[in-house]
Amino acid sequence: MDYLWSPLLYLLILIPILIGIYIFILRRRKPVAVRFSSLSLIKTALPKQSQWKRHLPFALFLLAMSSLIMALARPTSTVTLPSSNATIILALDVSRSMCSTDIPPNRLEAAKAAALQFVESQDANTQIGIVAFAGFAVIAQPPTTDRDLLATAIRNLTTARRTAIGEGILMSLDTIAGFDDSVVSPYSQLEVVPLPEGQYVPAIIVLLTDGVSTTGIHPIEAAIMAQQRGVRVFTIGFGTANNESPMNCSFSSPYGFDQFTDPQFFGGGGGGGGQFRREIDEETLKMVAGMTGGEYYLAESSAQLQEVFDNLPTQIFTVTETTEVSVFFVIFAAVFILLAVMLAMIWNPLL
């Protein structure tokens, strides 16, 4: 336990001083001589009192004083509390390899379906945001509790060239910073004060990718930034091993042209073609998750991906806060004083 005004704890030296004064007074008392015809009558008339009853009220008084002094020093305690302001960022890979049909109808459509169900399963008060990344990252939907807006953003995702996993993490951190003042944006020049190990903000990033980062900041560098800010990153590797299946995103694009050639859109136009190997960089994804306090999951089918989303630890978010607990010591002091007065009146009514 820490104290905001710890020098006031030196006042506790008053306790042994009071004990010394109390003992001195007891020893200085002089017996009063009174003549009675029979000592046996006096002994019978006097109430019997044990030593502990005699001194307990004073002991309670000392405990009350100790509690008040500790309250004056303003003690604080670090507690973990449920957070009512949880934020989840879904960072989804929309690179061209997501058009692969090894997971029908293709990886992108399977990921959309799982993401839609995930959104619907979350608590109504949980804010969810959507970040899409290919050669660069964009915010497809800022964090919101409006499930219709989230569903629209997910359904409209289409593909583009390259894969920038690190940029997806940075954009997710920037999105969280916009809703949580305790998180510094990675694009800001402000100094970041790393959180103590094991402490996290009430926000997580769920990053889904099917490949290897090919552009932008390295994912490990982005993970270091997330680690410093106390943001956990849960990574999902999506796709089958050594895939050589055809690519087809023609039905997922809302536009009537091949957007692979248009840098303004995350488009998935065209169809067919491809049949080249794509593999997941599991080692990097595991490192990103491990560094930030998250977990890595592998999903090689729609069913496995849905199971991963269902098992993500997103239902309970906690936040660690330092809270002043002086009021509890004041309550203890009041209880001790009340008990001391009551017992003194009961056991020593003549005093």
C-alpha cells in the first residue's frame, strides 16, 4: 500500500507515547484508605472486573487513533475493476490473397461472415471499430455500438494489393487513442509512458491476416508500440498451408471494374487467375501476440475461424486503477471509538 502524504505516518509515534503516559498514570494512582467494619462485606459488594476489561477501551482508543493517522496519510491501493468502456478493433487483411478460394467461397467472404457473427455476439455496450489493411491501412468504421454501421462496413470490404500488417496495428492503435485519452497515438509526438507489465487498457486489437507483411512498418515494431500502450493484440492466421487454389473476388466487389489497378479502393474486382502459393507468417504473428499479452490462433476453415472468434477473451475487460482508500480507515476509527465509549460506560460506569 502506498501513501500520498506518507510523512504524516510519523505521527504514529504518538501511540507508544500515549501507552507510556497511560502506564505512568496507572502507577501514580494512590490508594485511598477508608474504614469499614468488615472487609468481607466490601469484597462481596464490589463488582469483579478482569484486567482485559479494564484496559480494552483504551486499546480500542489507540487503534482508532492509528486508523485516523493512516487516513490522514491518504493511503492508496491498486485495484482491478470491470470496465464499462471496452473497445475492440477488428483489423482485417484485405490483400489480394484473400481472394483465394481454398476456403469457400473465398477467404474474404468467409472472414466477413465470421466477423459479422462476432460483432452480433458482443455486449451491446462494447464499442467495435473496423480497420482494413492491404498496402496501407484505413479506418473502415470508427468504434461504435451501432451494429448496423458495423455490418455495412464489413460487407463493403474488398481487396487491394500488398500486405501491411504493421500498418494495420498502428492504425488500430490510433483508432483506440481517439476514444481513450490514456492511449497515445503512434502518429503523435507525445511521450509514451509504458504501462507496468501485466497491466492493460480496456481495448484490444483482433488482427486477421492470411499472409506475410510485404510493406510498411515491420509488425514487431508495431507490436512494441502496442505493448508500451498496454493494448493486447490477438492475431489470427487464416488460410490453408501451401495453398494453390484459384483466386476469385469478382462477386465480392460492389464496383463494376477491376480495382486491383485502382489505388483509391480496397477493391476485389476481376476473377480467376492466380494459383500461386501463399503462406502465413506464423512466427511473426505469434511474436506480436506474445509481446502484447494476446494469443495467436490458426484457422484453416470457416468453422475454425468462427470457433476462434467465439473463444476470443473479449467478454470481460478490466482496468487497473489507483484508488485512495482513506475512507475505510476513517470508518474503522469511528467503529473503534464507538466501541471504546460503549464498553467504558458498561464496564466502568463510575469513571
